[in-house]
Amino acid sequence: MYSRRAIVAYVLAVVSVIGLTLIQLPLRDLFTIANVTMVFLLLVVIMAVTRGTGPAFVTAFASFVSINYFFVQPLHTLLVADPREVLDLIVFLVVAAIAGRLGARARQQARTAQQRAHEQSILYALTRALNQLTSETEIYATLTRLMCDDLGAVKADLLPFTTEAAADDLTTHYLLLQTSEHVYGTLRVAFRSSLEEPRLDLLNTCAVQAAMALQRIELAERARKSQQFEEADRLKTALLHAVSHDLRTPITIIKTSASNLRQFGDTLPATERVEIAETIESEADQLDRLVGNLLDMSRLKAGALRLSTGLNSLEEVAGDVAARAWQLHKQERVKIVFPDDMPLVNFDYGLLLQALTNLVDNSIRYEPPESAVEIRGEVAGKEILLKVVNHGETISPEMKVQIMEPFYRGREGRIGLGLPIAQGIIEAHHGKLRIEDTPGGGATFVIVLPAQEKKYLETQDSGG
Amino acid sequence: MKLKILVVDDEPQIRKQLKIGLNGHGYEVITASNGLDAITLAAQQAPGIIILDISLGSEPDGIEVCKRLREWSNTPIIMLSVHDEEKTKVTALAVGADDYLTKPFGMEELNARILAILRRTSGEPSAAQKSELRVGDLHIDLAKRIVHVEGEQVHLTPKEYELLRLLATHPGKVMTHRAILGAVWGPEYGDMDHYVRVFVNQLRKKLRENPARNVRYILNEPGVGYRFVAIE
């Protein structure tokens, strides 16, 4: 079956011969046979270069017939009177055939070169596009777009196919998107006509490029995941370590205390029994705090901390922390200093209480016995500051970084979760935690929280 | 006659220890391990107080049991909860619980809550009916509407006085932000929790609270509301 273009070429061949004949007819008395054949030969070469071998042969044969019929004596017959002219005609036919063949080959080569260049540019564009993509869907979209826009496909879709089987008048190709270790998918491409070998190769090359891009994304994703796992693994190891060391201590104390009570409860003096029971209670509290901190830590690390914020009073939080410090130490280890016009701030009460408790607990540990840790509230422009001021030793800059690391062990060998948890909670509130030097020695933790807009804070004591 | 207490918890060891502790404080204790048994026991035995765990590990859970009990019973209910359950605590109070306690807790704490409830519900004159209240250095003359701290008279605005009177006449009882707003400002102030915070703050300053020395009259119930200290 011939394509429309081929039919047009053949028709053009015949028509051009007829045209050339009509032009030369009035001049046939002036021209020699050699002139006429040269002009027709030129037409054959032109047809060969522009339309290919077939049309060139048709032109040659039609020219041969035309010359014989219209220009060679006797006119209007296919007979040839002069035997020399027979030779002319035969030579013409042979030369025309050879010229047609050569011209057509030159044309074919030019076309192939052009096509190669086009294919190269398509491939280059595809590779460049694929290298910049970071998701599978983008790659599939780019590939199908390329098939339709640049390679002349009518339709291109991915397995599982959304439309029914391709219509009968289309040629369908199935391209496997695969690398040596994995098949990523199948692309179905439909064309109006069947493809030549080089086009098919190009199609397959595109598929390979796409598969390689998919593999690159898969590998990058795998690397990212494994890094995450590694991070989680490190935390888990540290957590397990902490669990075995720091949780076992209170458990051991509780267990020995309880077994002492069981065995010797009857013989021990009442005061000692009470003391043992008190130890059990306080160690249970310690255990409760540790478990709470570990839970908070893992929630912070997993990004699973949910805030339930509301307009709250920092002074209330400070009050709760101070009251707890009194209950723990039975003396005034904390002093609260707040201005009268301290505004309310948007925060999660329970979490900020946890953060401030951790900071104050830590500060009290390093506070000289004759002084007290200060909890100060301050307003600094659009920021609300909550300071925990300690008067012990000044911390070196390196230490300021170290103590914020999870599981850092201080000089008492305690598990270091309090400060990083405080920091995590404050950052979850879009705040910052800074460590500054207390003038005259000591460390000051500064919680910086964004202030609320004034309109939310107006309250009127209407009764007067 | 001993007061009968119903303890509802799915954990046998907690039931056992609560029973020992409450017996020690002089109460009679009956126990249930799930919600359905709890409702049956509450109907048959008519306990004076019910201690109900919020998460029973089976249906119906503590909140649902509380809801069903409230359909026919006024028995005081103390709910047991764990940390991070502020919303559940508010829900528990909303469906009719009288108080809640966060695990882990000490027996003294539980007994204090029981005593506070008994004082509020017993026949003897409640705080609301007394004409004056005294807690530490704080003295409130409810008849004359005069407040003294450390012997000095303190000037309170009408709203501040209303707030103090509401809290102080319900000693030991947790009052939700909403309940306080409704009683002092009016129901239309429904979700203006921060009004309460600002006024409690002012009130505390005037009452010369000092948490660092454990001088406190109004205690915070994070995410829930406030509780006036129990008056012995």
C-alpha cells in the first residue's frame, strides 16, 4: 500500500514530464535530440533528489516515451527512423536510471542524517529533562508528552491502561521501562502508521532513559530512607542504653525496698518502715518523670508532638514549677519575678510546664545553696522572654552546645533529656531557647516566644 | 456506718492496692473490672462514691459508664486518667464526673479528694452556707464581702470578688474555665478562657500568693480550669 505522499510523487513525475513536453513541443524544430534529452535528464535528476528512486524511474520512463513519441522521427509513433537515435534513446534511459538512482541515494542519506540529528536532539532533551525530575509521576508525564509531541504518537499511556485496546487503524507498540534489576512499568504507544527501524530504536532508547531515571529516583529514595533509619536506630540505641541504666536504678531501689519491707517489716522500727516506704514513693515519682521525658523525646523525634495551644499565663506555669520545687526541696529554691502587665501568650500549657520544669530542675542542680533560681518574665518588643537565671558556674561555649544533645550526661551522670526536650517543645511553639551567661556567674536559659497581638488580650473589669 | 466505695479499674493490681489503701482509710470497698459490672454493682450496692478509670480497655469505657450512671444516679464519681488527657478530663467533667485524678497518684491525694467531695455533699453546713472562710493567711467574710490577707484588708473589684467567692465556696472542687465564665461573667462569654486567666492572675497578686513558698489558694488544673485549695 502506498502512502499519499508516494502517490503524489508519482503523479508529479508524470505531470512534470507532460509539462516539460508541452513546453518543448513548439521548440522542437530548433532543438536537437541531444538538447531535448538533456532537459529531460535534468528533470529526472531533480525528481530523484527531491522525490526518490521510484518517481525518478517513472520520470525517466515517461520522458523516454515522450521523447520517442513527440521528438524523434517519425513523429507521433514509437518507431525510430534513424538507428543512431536508437542509441541516443537507450543511452538516455540508462543515464537517467543511474542518475535517478544516485540522486535518490544522496537524498536518502541527507534525510537519514537529518533524522539522526532530530533523534539526537530529542534524546538529549529527554535526558536533560529526566535528570532534573525527582518524582516518578513527573517522569511518566515527560515520557508520554515526548511520545506524543516529538515522536508523533497518537496516544501514549501507562500500564494499567485507562483506555480500551487501541483502534485497529493504529499501530501499537509496548515499551518495557526496565533496568537490569527492575521493571518499572509498560508504556503503550499508538501510531497512525507503522514505524521504521530507526524510529523504533529511538522509542526503545527513550524507554531505557526513562527507566534509568526511575532507577535513579528509587536509589535516592532508598538512600534517604536508610539515613532516616540510621538516625532512628542511633536514637533507639541511645534510648535502650538510657532505659537499661536510668530506669533500672529506681526499679532496683523500689524492688530492694519492697523486699526489705516484706522480710523485715515486723522487726524494723516504725520510723525506718516509713522511710523505706517514702523511698519507694519518691523513686516511683522519679520513674514517672523519666518515662514522661522518654515519651516526649520520642514524640519530638518522630514529629508526633501535637500542641493544644490557647492563651495562657506564663506566670501560672512559673507558679506551678515553683510550687513543685518547694514540695521537692522543702525550701525556697525558686524566686518568681514578673512585671504587672505581663501579657498572656499562646502556648500548650502542659508542654511548656514540662519545658520550664526541665530548665528549672537543671538550674537548681547547679544553684549555690544560699541563693535561689530566678524565673523572670519580660516583654521585649514583639517577643516575650521567660528567663531561668542560675547563679552557679558559667558554662563554656562548647558546653552550651553539648548539653543540648540528647543523652548527654552531666557531671552527676544523669541522663540528659531535659534540656533537649525543653528545646524541642519551645521550637514546636515557634520559639527559641538561648543560653546566656548570668552577670556575675552562672547560666541563664532564655525562652523566647512570639507575643500575641494586643486585640486578643483586652479584658475589661466592667463592674468597676 | 462505713462509707462504701466502688472501685472500677481493669488492672487487678491497681484494684487490689486501692482496696488496701481505702480500707486503711476506713472505707468499705467493692470492685469491678469492667463497665457493665460497674453499672450493675452501682445499682445493687448503692456505693457512696465511685472511683472510675477512664480507659477500661473494654466497652463501655469510663466516660460512657459515667454517662450511663448519670442517667439515674447522683453518686459522686472520681475519674482516674493518665497524662496528656486534658480533653478527656474536660469531657469527663462535662458528662457528670465530680473530679478526676491523674495516674500515678498517692493514696493521700485520693483520700483528700474523697474527703473534699464528702464535705461538699454531706449534711453539715457546706462552705457555701458559712458566713466566713479561713485558709492560711486568707480570711473571707462572705456576709460583709470583706477579704483580709495577713490581717490586712484587701480591696477587690466586684468581678475579682465574685471570682474568689465562686472558687472559695467550692473548696477542693475543680471548676472548668467554662463554668467560671458562666457564673462570673455570664453564659455569653462561653469561650473567653483568657478573661479568667487574667483575673485569676490579678487576684493571686492581691491575695499575695507565693508558690515558691507554697502559699497558694488557687491551684491550676492545666487545660481544665482552677481548683481552690481544700479547706480542712
